Amino acid sequence: MKKLFLGILMFLVLVTSVFAVLTFTLPTGADKAKEGIGYEYNLTVNEAVGNLVFTKDASTPAWINLDTNGRIHGTPSEDNRGVNTVVFSVKDDKGTSNTSDDETLPVSYTINVEPNFCEIGDEENLKITKIDFDDEDYKPFDTISISVDVEAKDDVDDVQVKAVLYNVDSGKEIDSIKSEKTDLNQDDEETFDLEFEIPNDEDIGAKDEFLLYVVATGQDSNNDDQCVQDSDDITVERDDHDVVISQVSAVPSTLSCGETVSITTNVDNIGTKDEDGVYVKIIDSELKWDEQSAGYNLDKYSKSDNDAVVRFDLKVPENAKEKTYNVISRVFFDDGSETKETFFNLVVEKCGEEVIPPKEPAEGKVFTLSFPTGINQLSTSMKVNDKALVTLTDKQHTIGVQSITGNSALLSIDGSATTTLGVGESKNIDFDVNGINDLSVSLVGINQNTGVFSFTKLGVAAPSTDKDDFIPVTGSSVFDKFGSSTTLFIVGDILLVILLIVLLAFLFRRPRRPR
């Protein structure tokens, strides 16, 4: 019986040694590494039976190296920011593995690669002594007010503080802001106040982890760079149903009784659920406004159709009081069960005064330019609002003067496209966009708000790379002729020049001496 008992005991020991399960000592939670700085960790196996062989799984990031003895090492770069997962397996020479049978299953732990906002070799004659912000829980479009205390261990010039909102899970910088620069003497301490708005960025996930990094930089008297960084946890979250008014504008913001204001309200879905039937109301009891918009369907925050622009045109009552009104803009969402609102100011004044309508722009003259056979160049003088009607290949095109400022003129081409000409400049026009320049327009000079323009008929291939070319995209247009029309012919100009030459010759002809 004793021999039988000893035999059973030896068998159990043998089975236990062969099929023992290896256990590991791993980092608690996620281990930390910093970009640009070497990382190292030694895996420890509990109750190993023989020589161990560690194997890295192919899914492990390339920067992470695993030696067969269990040493993990490597240097992460900026591209490796965020969570990195190390996957490995191990077996000893007795057949024992990290499973209860002879097969090895992968074991893993995570390394969180933190950003390094300082360069390797930067000195640290600055010290961040305090980071404070006004709240701990934020949502997109909330404003973060940050206060940072920085102490100088030595004289440091151009000290500047940068705050960065950082997504730990994705390794991405969401937003940042910099302070003004200031000089600090040795042992001085300065408080830097920063403020920025959290954007509705798709990289702000519903359950992501965030850090608020603070970086202080400067230069000492030897022009050596100084840089230190610190961080603090910050919570940025999203609700399932959450729609906000991101912007409201009123044009004009100051008006009189009886006039109409255009109100534009931007709404954004920052929640994790789609929203159907979102609508906006503009409310003011004194102005008797309670206007409701149509309904809008908004996708969740991470989709492109997650916002809408809602417009209202509202008339100020004739009997409104002259004052500043605090008007409500309110959005309804989650089937109308939830609301958020904001306010905008509207100034009503001069209700008893006569409202003088703005003057209509003066009508200009219309010049009809026809190129006679053999004549390719015509010129004329035009003021603001004047137009030239140019006929080319039985098609009529319009070139109008919109404005003349200094030594340049703004022209409209066929009522849509525009171009600017300086004195002495010319531009080519391809009206039908067929690669052939049809007309060249030159600004010869400007005198008392009147421009002298020269028009040259072309019909040559349009060089696409010439910066002076102007090729408008036009469609069929109908242009009304206003005022009197004047037809210019180059023949008349030639006769006037000849007459002028004869007159000058007569005036300056020297008299003959008497014989």
C-alpha cells in the first residue's frame, strides 16, 4: 500500500510539472512610455520550470522589440502616440506554456505612449508649479479657462505657456492655445491665464480619456532652449442626446421700427445618437416674436450631416420701444423633450425719425463696340456703371465697370465673372471657354474716376498658364440696354488725327522770307 501511494504521488508531481501553467507579472493597468525616449520592461514568469522562450505576436507594433529572454524594449515616435498593445507567448523547455495544455495562447498588456512636446536636450530652468482650470467635466463648445504658474530657476527670456487638449486613446492633439511671451528673472513666478473652446471634433469620442498638457518654453542668457511639460486629467464627454446652438447672428443688429432683421442660428448635434425633428424658436415677448422653424434631421456627432443653419426674417413692430432687446434663440431636440437656449442683443432705435431709403446706384451709359472689317482695336472712356457691348462672331458680350479705385478698375464680364485691371495692364478673355482667346482688354489710364479702355479682337489660342489671362465661366445671358447707345468707329478717330496734324502744321509753319 505504501508503494502504491508513493507511485500515485510521483505520477501527480510528473503531470503537474508537465502541464503546469505559467503565470506572469505584468504592469498594473497601462504602462507608460514617452515619444523619443527609450522604453524597457522585463517580463517575469512565476514558477518557471526550465529555460524560457518568449515570442512576439505579429500584431505588436513594430517599434516594440521582444527578446527571447522576455526583455521588451524600443523607442516610440510621434506616430506611436496613444495606446500600443504588446502581444506575446512563452514556453519553457519542459513543454510548459501559458495554457493548461501544450499550446501557447497570446498574453497582452498595453503601453500608453505619451507626447513629448520638448526636444531632446532641452534644459529645464523652468518649473510648472500649478495647473488649474475652472471645471473638471466638459463637453464640446464649452470654454476651458486655465491658470498656470511657472517659476524660473534662472533668468529666462521669452517665457511662453502652451496648453494642449490631448486624446490619450487616439494619441491626437484636439486643440491648443499659446500665451503671450514674458521675461522671468531667477526665482520669479508668473501666472499665465489661457482660454479656449473645445471643438466639436470627431476625435472626441464618447468614452475617450483626455489629458490637458501644459508646456513652458523659453531661452536663457546663453540662448539655450528651456522646456518643461506637465499634465492633468480632464474629462470631456458626450451625452446620447445633445444639440447645441453654436452661433447666432442678427443682420442688421441695430434697426428701426418696421424694419426687418435676418437671424441666422447654427445648431450642432454633439450627441452620440441621431436626432430627428430638431427645430428652433426665436422668442421675445415685447417684440411679440414666437417664431418656429421647420424640423431638421441631424446625424450623430461623428457624421458629416450633424449640423444645420436655420434662418428667420422677422419684422420689428411699428410701435416697438427704443431699447436693447435680449432675444432668445432656443433649440428643441430628443423628440422635443429637451431644449437649450442662448441670447443675442438687438438694438431698436430712431423709431420716430423718417427713414431715408438708400440711393439706387446711378445708371451708366452703354457703348456699342463694333469692329469694322480690317479693324481689330477700338478704345473708349467709361465711368463706374458704364457698359461696353462687344459683338464677336454674331454674339454680344458685356463688359461693365463696377468700380474705379486709385490706379485700378474692377470689371464684370457678362454680368457674372469679375477681374481687376491696373493701369497699363491687359487681360485676355475667352468668352465661350473653348481654349481660344476672343478679346484683350487694356486699361490705358485713369483720369478723375474715368478709365480709358482699349479692346483688341484676338481669336488666338489661349495659353492656360499665363497669369494675365482671364477665362470666365459663362452661360447664355441676356443683357438689357439702358440709356443711349453710342457706336464708335475707328475711321472717325483716324480722320480726327489727320485733321489735328494739318492744323498743327498750319499753325507752326514758318513764314517765307521776302526775296
